[in-house]
Amino acid sequence: MSEIHRRGLLGAVAAAPLAGALPYRPARAQAANTIRIGLLTDFSGPFRDLNGPNSIAATRLAIQEFGNRGFNVEMVQADHQNRPDVGVNIARQWFDRDNVDMVLNLAASSVALAVSELARERNKVAIATSTATSDLTGRACNANTIHWVYDTYMLAKVSGLATVRAGGQSWFFITADYAFGHALERDTANFVRQAGGRVLGQVRHPFPGTTDFSSFIVQAQASRAQVIGLANAGADTINSIKQIGEFGVTRRGVRVASLLLFITDVHALGLQTAQGLVCANTYYWDLNDRTRRVAQRVLQLSGADMPVAMSHAGDYSATLHYLKAVADMGVAAAKASGRDVVARMKRMPTSDDAFGEGTIREDGRKMHPAYLCEVKRPEESRGRFDYYKVLQTVSAEEAFRPLSEGACPMVRS
Amino acid sequence: MDEIFGIPAPLLFGQLLLGLINGAFYALLSLGLAVIFGMLNVINFTHGAQFMMGAFVAWMLLNWAGLGYWWALLVAPLVVGLTGVIIEKTMISRLYKLDHLYGLLLTFGVGLVIEGVFRNEFGSSGMPYRIPAELQGSWDLGFMFMPIYRGWVVIVAIVACLATWLVIEKTKIGSYLRAATENPALVQAFGINVPRMMTLTYGAGVALAAFAGVLAAPIYSVNPQMGANLIIIVFAVVVIGGMGSILGSVVTGFTLGVIEGLTKVFWPEASSTVIFVVMAIVLLTRPAGLFGRA
């Protein structure tokens, strides 16, 4: 709201003399042999921790590991402050002036939808790694966009359905009053009803700007629902969970379904408050040796005291696969058409330490397994960021929306 | 008696009570703002950041010095108040002769810088802070479960508001303060150090914000934006109550908390807007605010 455009400002100050007096653009021959990746995300607002410094490090890690295979790779970054207008302006400048070939991360659904459309117009590549809305591979899909990591459908199915199966039959939703919250509530409610459960009510809280959730919690209690479904994110989820604990709701047998919970949120809540919560992830740093290695190297590069979240892993994985596709088809062809790069990425199987083996579907959905995790009790946690135990592994086909149900115009039925 | 406007009565009582609790925060914060504005004629936009600093100092005391909540209630306002004194001495005091707008811009900028520094250091999702053991649990009031901590917040806020009012209205220092607000030059002529009084007033206003921050730490997410979210509402409260009016800010704080609480039942989507609707209506009918002097 009142965030100053800090990075943008710094960038503008730094770029102004370069763009004017000095020839900023690298020599033509060199530019033609350089792939530029633009990391566009939230560096200062509520989603900074699940993107921010660790995203820079993860992208850099992928570039480092990819090495030099006959072309240079550069990274630029900017803060879109979760505002679509700001995000589109930066992306436009990157595409039109700064020779950026691929924009990465995108975060907030509203920004991702807008930038994805711009990438289509300019025939560049957009890869959303921290975005929730499943519309990105549904109604709003296009041939220049890939959606990595997670989406609202997966969250609703994996964590929502698990809660119903565990005996949570009647639900009350506390929902952030904007596109993302509505989508998450809708998707989850569908699964609840399919599984034979009931939705007793919902309350939509203003976004942003809600700090106190006590009123909504009391309304949820009054509905006598067995489950309070939180269809919000970031600080809203943290405040909701903190205050649900304060009102002792869970002590009276009511479950909390935090539909979108990042490990960075758990870090902020502390295990004492977050213990027992169930959430869906596609990457957890402590799954195996490979995932541990990614997390360790990202933290080495970023120096941040912040766990590596699935969004960070997505930046690493997406950058690596993108660069492989570029190497495969040649830099000149890759720079000429983002659509061709995305097509090539879809044809190649993905393989990396963060998500293991996977594929990219026709509608732009990156397919990988999902994990249903439970937050550990404080006494179960053995070390730094040891927060989750994995309850269940869900295959990609089961976790993500079937191709035929997405209404993506690119998919021929 | 079972239902009022289609809402079960117990639920409605619960909401009234919760509204009152939120109102306690509004009252505490707007009180600090009103004190500062009344004395310094500065609209302190750093207030939200100082509220946040109070919560963070509480966190630091716990994690770095092992001092718990009760110490934090005492120490955090002192520490943050001291930073306020430094800000007043080095920056704000230079702007008294200029238009209000300069003070507003300066404090707004300082607030952004402080928030930026905290965000860089601690990230944006926040820090855990627990309710002190003595205040955990809840009372069964029949119509709702009332967390003990929330009850504590209301009582403390009312005591703090009363104490501030007493100091300003009933003590010698308070009378100097009020006199200096009316006519600084004359008060200075009587040998009272007005600049120092202004510095201390700013420090005290800031300390009140930090005090509210410590109270908020166990129930709200302790993050760098926590003040930015509240401060806009609190400014509306101050405007509705009448700029600089102490009684006005306290009464309006509690009242608007209740109005907001009721909106959350009848029309939750509008709950963040309702305060500004009230503000617009008050400004149209009583431009000086409900308790302000035109």
C-alpha cells in the first residue's frame, strides 16, 4: 500500500545515467549470445520471504550449475510490489529494451496473469513458480507460459481432501476477499462436497488490511463446523492461525485446514503455535539427499536465515530446465521465439534435485508429485528448519487437475 | 432475545466485546498521535513503524536477552521512546517553523526507512511471540470463549488512556504542556524549557505506540508491516475524534472498534472500509472532528 518502490527506485537511479549517456546495451555480438533471465517478484511485501533473497540465490544456483555451454546467462531482478501495473511495466521494459528472454517467479496471481499475457504478445517466456491461481493453466493458459510448483487445485485436493478423509466433514471458510481466495475456497468446497462433506458457511475478509481475525473465528465457532478452512495466504494465514490458537478453538476439537501454508509461514509462527497443521507441498528440503543439497546450496548463496520453500525450489528447477532447452535448440532460435522454447521445454522430460523427474503438460502445467505434510511438535524437531513430517505422497496425476477439466483453449479435446 | 437482526444474540455480544478489544488498540495508538499533534503540531506518520518497533523490541528482549513479556512492557517503550527522542532532536525539531506538510513527509519517510531496515533484517513473514504463561487460556462467558489475554489488553489500555489523560489534565507538567500548546513563546518567557518539553512529549507519544506494540506482539504477527496496516485506520480515528483531542481519540478509538466489529458480522467485506465511511460523514458534517475545536 504505502510501500516505496525501493528496488525499482534503486534500479532507476542506477539505470538512468546508463540508459541516457552511456551505451547500456552490450555489444551486439555479445547480446546475441546472452540469455537474460528476469526475476520478477515481491521483494518488499508480504510474499518477500517465500520469494525475495532465496529466489535470487536459487536462480543463481541454477545458472551456476548449468555452467557455460557456449552462451552467457545473465540475471536481472525487480520488485513488482504485488501490483499488476508495476509488474507489467517492468516486464515490458525488460522485453522491449533490455533483451530479457524469460521472466521468472511472478508470485501474486494478479501479476502472473497480466505478465503471462504480455509474454504471449511479445513472444517471450513466462514461468510462474510462486503463483497460486489454477487459471494460469486453465482459461488463461497460453503457449508462452509454464506454471511450476503448485496451484489452487492441487492445494484444495491434497490438503482439503485429506482433511475430509480424516473426519472433518463440515467446513467453515475464512477467505481472503480477492481472486486467489475465492478460487481456493471454490476448489476446496468442491472437493469437500464430492467427498460427502458439507460447507456450513464462509466469511470473506478484506485483503489487504485485515489484522484481526477474532471476529471471523468466533463466527466460525458459532457455525459449529468441524473444520475451519483458511483460504488466505502469508501474513493473513499467520494472523489467523495465531488467533485461532489464542481462542483455544483447536483444544475444543475443531480442525484447522491451512490450505496454503509455506514453510516460511511455519517459521514465522513457530512450532509451538503451528504444530499439527497439515499442508500440501511439492518440495520439502528434507525429503532426500538431493533436496537437502539444493536447500544447502541456496542458503549458502543467499546467506538468509529463512528456510528454502517450494517456491524457491521452483525458481531453481525452472531456470535449469529452461537453460537446458535453450542449449538444446540453440541461442539464436531461443531468442527468436519464446513459444518455441516453451514447446521444446514441454517435449523434454524435467530432471533436477529439487523435484526429481517430471514433465510439462500441454497446458503449461509442470507435473511432479505432491506431499501432504504435518507440522512437527517442538520436541520432534531435531534441528534448524526441521518442521515437517511427510504423511503421504500423492502422484502428479492425482494431485493436479486433469488436462480435460482445465478449459485451456490450447488443449484439443 | 435469541436473535437480533437475524444474528444470534450470543454471537452479537461476542462481536461487541471483540470490537471493544480492537478499539483498545486504536485508542492507545491514536492517543499517542493526538498527544504529539496537540503539542508539536506534527502529524507523526512514523507511528506505525514505532508500534512495530515496540513488538520487535519485545521479541529481541526475549530471544537475545532472555527477558520475557513483563519486562518488555516496561523496557520496550523506554527503548523505542529514546529513539523517538533522537529523531525529534535531530530531525523533527528543525521543521517546527515550517508547514505541517514537511513534518508529515519527514515522518512518513523515516517510517518507511525503519520498516525497510527491519524487513531487510528479519524478512516479511514475521517472528513468533507467545502469550505469557500467566495470561494463557480463556474464560467461558456463556456466549463466547474470551481469551484471558484479550481481557488484559482492554484493561491495560483503559488504564494507560486514563493515566495519560490524568497527567495532561491534572498535573503541573500537564498544565505547562497545555499552556505551551496555546502559546509557546509566553510559556518560554516564564522560564520553562519548551523545546525540551516538546522532545519529551514526542518521546512519550512514541513510547505509547511501542507499548501498544508489545501488547499486540502475542496476538498479531510480529512483522515489519504490522504497523502500516493499522496506522491508516488509526489516522482515521484521530481525524474523526478531532486532531489533537485526547478525549476524542480515546472515545473514538473504542467506538470505531465496536462499529468495525459489528460490520464484520453484517457485512464482513466492508469491514475495512466502514471506518473511512464514518470519517467522510464526520468530515462533511463536523470538519473539526467530533471532539475537535474548529
